[in-house]
Amino acid sequence: MLSVVICTYNREKYIYNALKSVAEQCFPHKSYEIIIINNNSNDKTEELCFKFHQDFPEVQFSYFIEYRQGLSFARNRGIQESKGEIILFLDDDATAVPCWLSEYDIFFTNYPDAIAAGGPIIPCFESEKPEWISPIIEQLLGGKLYYGKNIIPFKNRKYPGGGNAAYRKKAFELFGLFNTELGRKGSGLEGSEEKDMFDRFRNSGNLFYYLPKAIIHHFISEKKLSLDYFKQLSIAIGIGEKKRTLSISKKKYIFRLFQEVIKWGASIILFIGYSLILQPKKGWKLLQFRWYLSKGLFGKKST
């Protein structure tokens, strides 16, 4: 049994299609369940979830409201409510390709040593893709993830995107649930809860893999391309990293500050490189991202 958990908050525009993409998988309905965790949405999310249930009665479907605000609370509720040995998380503003479930099912059968896995995330821009979007910024705004056509372990501190990741349920029994001090809360944009989880796995010697055919498409609204959203997201990433590293130790936080200095050097080099190939907007956006992230990481608040 596979358990597909979709945590949602005010995504009436996307939630039905996310659910539909799972229901239309090339995979037996009896072999999976869908669990919706509504994290206090105040739009038509609930109405659309029940419409889906009516439209696809053959799908094993459960709906819960998690009143404690925060993505980590919602994910943990989904884990607790799931019946499957494998738990898959799908973003509420994404759709999965038809073989998504079968790819994960085959993988976990063939790789008994794997504790988790994740697949490609392909951003789909709903408006024209801005010229200032570089690969790094596309990963920031759209979660873009692609590491080729082969199944490989995630290495070099890389890890799956949270909106397209699958875990053996025993992983949470061994290493605990998502840290509820981390992650998005309501309309907030903080993160780091996924990185925290995969660091726990990696530090214990457990493997997690990249699955090239387990693809999702992640929709990027025009709002996410605004300067204000970019600024708030970048600052929130820095705040999340500060919380995550301090939750481990002060030494870990200081080391992260040292890394930030190195990342500044790399960003400046990229800025020069983009300027030389007459794409200065891409380089400038990288410097903006670094500046705002550093504000969050060093504890300064947005103005």
C-alpha cells in the first residue's frame, strides 16, 4: 500500500488537478490511498476536495483538517493518518505524471536499502518566464530539480524536493517526524524542514535516491515572480536556515555563516560571468537573493 499525502493551504486554483493527476495514474486504485491534510484553508479548497471524492469514488480517499498552523504539522498529521508502508508527498500546486506511483512502487521494491527517494520537479510558468531567471533562481522559485536519466543516490548534501518525495514509514519511526519549529506557516515562506529531515538520514548512513521518471510539474503563478515575493522568500530561507542550524548547535550556525561568506564569493563570480555574456539581470538577481538570504540568516528582519 502506498499513501499519497497532499498538505494544502488556500490552493483552490490547483488542488483539484493535483488530486486528479493521482487518480488517473497507471496504478491499481486498491494499491494506494490519498490523504488530504487541510491546514485551515479559508478558500474553496474543502469544496473542491469533496468534489474530487464524488468524481472519483473508486479512489481510497481521506480528508482531515490540521488546526495547528504549519506545513510540518500538516505533514506529520499525514504520516500519522497514513496506512501505507511507503508515504509519498505531492505539492498541492503540482501534478504528477501517469507513471509516478508505479515508479516509486517499483523502486522501493527493488531497493530495500533505500529509506527515501525523490524525482524531478519541472517548473511550469503561468506567465512568460522572466529573463532574469537563472538555474539557481528557477530552483528557488519553482523547486526545479533534475539530475539526469539514471537512478542515483543523492550526494554532496543534495536531497529531494519536499513536494515530490517518498519515504518508508519506518524512517519516521527511526528518526522522528518533521521539526514543527521549521517550515512554512500559513502565508509565511520559511523552509528548512526537509533539509533537516534528510540530514538526519544522511548522518545516520541511510541512502536516499533520485528517480528520473517520477516526475511532477510544479505551477509557478505570476505572483511568485514579483519582487516582493522574491524578497520575502529569500529572507525566509535565511531565517529557516538560522533556526535549523541553531536547533543543532551554535557551532553549526557559525559554520553556516562561514559558508555564507563563501557563497557570496561564488555569487559575485556568477554575476561577473553573466555580465560578460550580456545577461546582467540574471547575475543581479543572484546578488539580490544572496543579500536578502543573508539578512534572514544574520537575524535581520525585512523592512
